[in-house]
Amino acid sequence: MARSALLNVMVQAALKAGKSLGRDFGEVQNLQVSVKGPGDFVSSADRKAEKIVREELLKARPTYGFLGEESEEIKGTDGAHRWIVDPLDGTTNFLHGIPAFAVSIALERNNEIVAGVIFNPATDELFTTERGGGAFLNDRRLRVGARRVLSDAVIACGVPHLGRGNHGKFLVELRHVMGEVAGIRRMGSAALDLAYVAAGRFDGLWENGLNAWDIAAGILLVREAGGYAVDMDGGNSVLETGSIVAGNEYIQKALIEVVKRPIPSR
């Protein structure tokens, strides 16, 4: 695939940060870990990876804004462009030696995501996309899955943990979905969940309580792979609401209907 200069910058930043994460992943027991909140850990590897990504991106485009998970937002003087970065999506997996984590980088232009990169250094899988240019895994074009009914579908989700999310609401949603689908998976990385939807590995995804850096690159990946990534009302306010439903035309519509069913009366 032909990459623009901007996408090449993003890829190089992701690969460089991924190389650093890969080294630390091999010594995960030796990392210095601090508690960022209940059930939500941040490691020295996380902060180091964001520093690498920030320096690489701002070196190439010093006037762009920068929104990252581990540091204060940089507004930038450009006004139209902003990098949205999660240097280590799947931190808990990383710290437990589970090889499901990723560097996620998106480029926003005038409030629209125009390019995205998701890289899992543990599997050496590089997902890339540009608006209007398709979605790719290691230069192989991606398409979302073709299944049309939930009974054939494997659906990804996020499970709220200690101190995060509405546990009762999720259990109701899970009760509804699990009775309709072939399988449910919880990976622990929203970026990889969306990349897997784009690759047709998962047929759909629903999740709440997300941040922009968790999903910005993945939203464009899914859309450029022929799928839909919408909010719980079927609209485009995903980054604002932090809630997402993704899949092909049929699966995402059916999934929204099931997730939003009212709580059954006894």
C-alpha cells in the first residue's frame, strides 16, 4: 500500500514506541509500577512509550496539538490538527504478561479522524488506515466480517472493573447479548478490539466508558474496512460519549437493538 508522509511518520512513531514496549514486556516483573487509580495501573513503560511517540510526532509536525493518556494536552498553534495517542492500550494485560496490548495513534483534522495506526509489538501486527484509502494489516487490505445475524457472530466487549463503569447496567447488557450470539470475547484493549473488527476476527463490539485515545484510530480502521463505528444511538458522537458499537451494517444495527433493550420486569 502507498502511505502518505503523515502516515509514515505515525508508523515510525508506533514502531519505535513498540520496540521500547517489547523490551519492557520481556522484563515485565521488573517494571516500576505506580497506582493511578483503582484497578488502573500505569507503568514506567507506558510513560516512556508516550514520550517516544510525542517526540517523534511533534518533531515531524511541531505545530500540531497532542492529546495523550499520560500527559497534559498540548493545544498546538496549528488549530486544525491534533494527534490522539494511547501509548499502551491494554496496560493491565501488559503488566500481567498477556500479549494483547497496542500503541494507538490517530490524526484528527478539523474534528475528523483522517489517519490511524494500531501496533501490537507482541504479535508484530501493524494496522494502518487513512480516510478514503482503506484499512490494512501489515499491508494486507482488510474487510469487516460478512456475517449478517447475531446468532453466527462473535462479539467483543469491555467489562467494567473495580472503580470503573456501571456494573449493574453492563450485566443487563451482557444478559441480553449473550442470549443472542455465538460467542463473547473480552480482550482488554479497545484499540485491538476495533482492529479485530476491521480484520473480520470479531463481528462486532460494544463498550462504554471509553476515552478518545482508546478508540480514535480504531474507529477509522473499522470504517475504512467497510464497517460502522457509531455511538449507542447510531450516531457519530463516539469520541464525545465514550460509547461505541461497531460491526458491519447488519451486526451493528442488531447489536444496538439488543444492548438497548429495557431491563426485563420480573
